[in-house]
Amino acid sequence: MTFKVFRRHMALLVATFLCATPALAEPVTVTDDEDRELRLEQTAQRIVSLAPHITEVVFAVGAGDRLVGATQYSDYPPEAEDIPRVGGYSRIDLERVLELEPDLVIAWRSGNSGSQIERLRDLGIPVYVSEPRRFEGVASSMRRIAHLAGTEATGDAAAQAFLDRIEALRNEYAQRDPVRVFYQVWEQPLMTINDQHLIAEAIEVCGGSNVFGHLDRLVPRMDREAVIEADPEVIIGGGMGEDRPDWVRAWERWEDLTAVQRDNLFFIAPSLLQRHTPRIAEGTALMCEELERARLRRPGQ
Amino acid sequence: MTRAFLLAMGVLLPASVLAVLVALAFGSVTIPTADLLAVFNGEASRLHSTLVLELRLPRALAAFAAGGLLGIAGALMQVLLRNPLADPYVLGLSGGASVGALLAMLAGLSMFSVSMAAFFGALLSTVIVFGLAHGTGSWTPTRLLLTGVVVAAGWGAMISFILAVSPTAELPGMLYWLMGDVSHARNPYPAWGVLVLVVLLALPLGRTLNVLARGPMQAAALGVAVRPVEWSIYIAAALITATAVTQVGAVGFVGLIVPHMLRLVFGNDQRVILPASALAGGILLTLADTLARTIIAPEQLPVGVITAMLGVPVFLFLLYRSR
């Protein structure tokens, strides 16, 4: 190695140091979904996620290797299964969280207990509260979490790819002939969604209209009569697992329903549609295919 | 000081200290004994002292105070109503408290407001039951008991209604509250204040209560002002229970089984039973909460599940053994 080459190496090394060191110590500031400003002295290195969809988002923005704790049912991507558990999302095991010594906890407002979040804050742990509503919110959550973890490059790209995919679906399907959709969250009790819900946005992107979109509650509990009276063209079931629940087929009992006559009883895995993660783009794509299938089954088509 | 009193205190006071120590020593995170001792010397790591002093200690103290309050309220109710089935909740107190708490949760209020709503719900129920049972003048324990049971059923219907119309996201929190849960108790000291005050007030009243337990006629004949005493017990029990409910939600069984268990062991002398109920109730709830935190950690159980699972077999066994 000549001295010149060595000097160049040294110069590079010094340059890397000069660039890297301030970047590490740089404080990051982000506003969470409760409008609280969160300031970290440096990017988060030890993250605890308090909901399965948050775990997924952290992986999606390229910070999965920073996760030191996650709640039960954090099952996607498969690597998430190996992260130490800190209890179920509705009751966090605070001792376990503290033991992991996180420098960032990402909480879910409508799932976690407010008093436990408060408690973590009082114990001096930075808490980012996430509550994405629309697709735009999913993307902005991704960007903000990436910012906290210092993985903006991956995070911003993933968020943009997600929005682009949704936009492409919207351009293709949103203006097509409307399809009247009943989305069934659950059977006992019979539950659907109103237009404030994320799934309703997927329906809208695909050129569908939610038959119960006008109801007041986010997840209304329904009477079967109301569904029969609304006579949707398509029934899409959710449920819990990856397989079609029996109750989707059970609608066949009501032979006069348009959805039954045209065999428009569909199922989309809830993990693709009910979680606030970029995977919802996949679920939306599936939804668009099903609605398109329903359009093709119209008489005279 | 009778022998039974000394015996009860001799057993229960050390047991209380032990229960709190057990609650401090066990949790979902295992802390080696040496490190535990270090916490009290002030030499432990920040993590260990946070776990023990900021998470476990307030929680153990809250559980103990609430258990003690429920125990003593149960003992008072059983004397007042002269009915072995009476418990602190028999007058619809837990129902009123639950409706208050659930409505506050539904409105999205803070945990402190939820506790306050529970407190006032309990008192509202007390006033309703008392007013209705009093009615046109005749006031008997049976009538009070019946009114309480029916009002409790009414609250039950309202609870079901609130659960049925609440957003899904609120349900886990609500169910935990209804089953009794110590995890949101943060400041145990007001409850401790009430507990100490009640025990100090109850001690000199023990003799009067003993006479009252034999029946109002005999008590009146022996010079007890029956009506004022009954009213004071009633109001005191309501306030005590309402305080306990703000700490831990509607924990069942403690107030019912603790006084009975103690009676089977120490005999029915209120001078012993009242303070002993406070201690034994505290011990039971502290240990039950320790189990609730650790049994399926990192998942957490509501403490009410444990009190029922521990309490019922123990109670049935004692009842079976007694004549």
C-alpha cells in the first residue's frame, strides 16, 4: 500500500467519522397522532411496539432490527415472531417493557390502555402514540416512525410506494360503475363499518359504495334485517384468521339477496385489510379484483 | 384485649408484611434476591429500583388498602343486615360504581375521572337503595337487602346496555374494570388514610356492634341507640366500599368471604373481626394481585378472577369443616 493510498483511506475514514458522529447525536423531533411533540436526543435504537400493526410498520420502514419488544400476535413479517413479548395490546406488562430499557415506545391509542401509556411517560420513556385513520395517515405514520428510527431512506420510499400503489388502483377503478358493498367485520354480533373506517376507503378506491357508510358509529352492530333490506350487490367477509369463515357462505340462506344470486360472497384475509399497515394496499387490490368480478357478473355483461 | 384479638393480630400483622414483601419480590421480571435487597439499600440499578419502587410498591399498597377496605365493609354489612350473604356490593354499590366508571370511559375521560365517577356512582346507588328501603317508614334489614338486590339487578342491566353500545376498542378496558384490576391504581395513600381511620373508629365500636349483632330488640334493651348506629354503619360501609372501588374496580368475593373465614377461626367477636378483616382482606388481595401479574406473564389477568378462584374453594372448605 503506497502512502498516497493509505492517506486516501485515512481521509475517507475521517470523513465518515465526521459525517457519522453528528448524525448519530442529532436530536429528532416528531409530532405524534395525539399532537404531542416527541423529541429524541438521538435516533431510536431500542423500540418497543405495543400493537401488531405497529410492529409491521416498524419492519416496513426498515427499522425491524431495532425492535426489542412487541405485543402478542405480532406475526408479520415472520421475523416478528421472535421478538420478546410484552403482553397483549390491551394490557401491557409494564415490568417487561421497563426491563427492555427502550428508548422509544410506539403505542396505539385506540388499543392500548391510556393510563398505561401515561404511566410509561411518567417513568421517563419517550412514547409515540399512533392512530392512523386514512391511507394518508398510514403513509405519514410510516414516515414519522422512520424519522424517529433514522431510517428515512427506506421509510420514505416504502410510504411513497404504498401511496403510489393506492393511487394506481384509484385511477383504474374509482370511476367505474359503483358496486354496493356490505363489509362484514364479524358475525356474532353482526358488525360492519361506516365510511370513516379505513376499509371504507379501500371500498371507495375500488369504485364501491359502502351500504352502511352513513351510520354514525365506526363499527356499527347491525340487525340482519337491515342488511337484507339494503340488498348489497357484494358481501365481503373479514373475521379473524386467514381462512374464509363459515358465516360468509351462510348468507346463501337468503336466496333473494342480489349478492347471493350472483354468488358475490367474497372473503379477504383481515390481516390484509384490517391492519393499518402498507399491506392494506394488497388487500385493496384484492378488493378491486372482487368488485370487478361482481361487475362482470351483472346481467347483460 | 382478649386472647382471640392477640392471636389474630399476632398472626395477621406479620402475614400482612410478608404479603407486601412477596408482592415486591415477584413480578413478570425476575429480580435476584441480592438485587432486591440492594433496592432497599439504594444501591440497585435504576431499572430494578424503578420496577420495585415505582411499579410494584404502589400497586401492592393499593391492593392491600382496597382489600382491607372491602374486608371491613363486608364485616360491617353482615352485622348490619344480620345476613351471612351480605357483602359490600349487596346494596348495588358495585353496580352504581360500574355504571359511573363505564360512562366515564365511554366519554373518554381520564383514569382519575373514571375513579371519581365510580365513587359518585357508588354513593348514588347507596342513596337510591336507602331512600327506597326507607320508604314509608318501616326499615328492616330484609327490606334493605331486597331493595339492594333489585337495584343491583337494575345496574346490571345498564352495564349490559353500555357494553352493548360501546365501541369495540373500549371493551377490553371496561371488562377489566368490571372484573377488578389493580393496574391503574396509582396513588394508594388516600385509600390507606381511609383504612387506618376506619379501623381506629371501629375498634371502640366493637362492643356496640356485638350487641347489635344479636338483634335490634336486645340491643335496644341493652341501651344501644339502634337506629343511629345502623345508619352510621350503613353510611360508613358505603363510603369505604366506594373508596375501594376507585382503586381496584369491582373486585368480588373479598368482602364476602374474608369476614366469614375469620369468624370460623376466631369466633364472632366484632372487636376481633373488624380489624382482622381489614388485614386479611388486604393480604388476600395483595397476594391475588401478585398472582394476577405473574401467572401467565407477560399477559395480565384481572385480579377479580383470582380472588374468586382462590376464595370460593377456601370458603367452601371452611364451611364444610364447620358444623
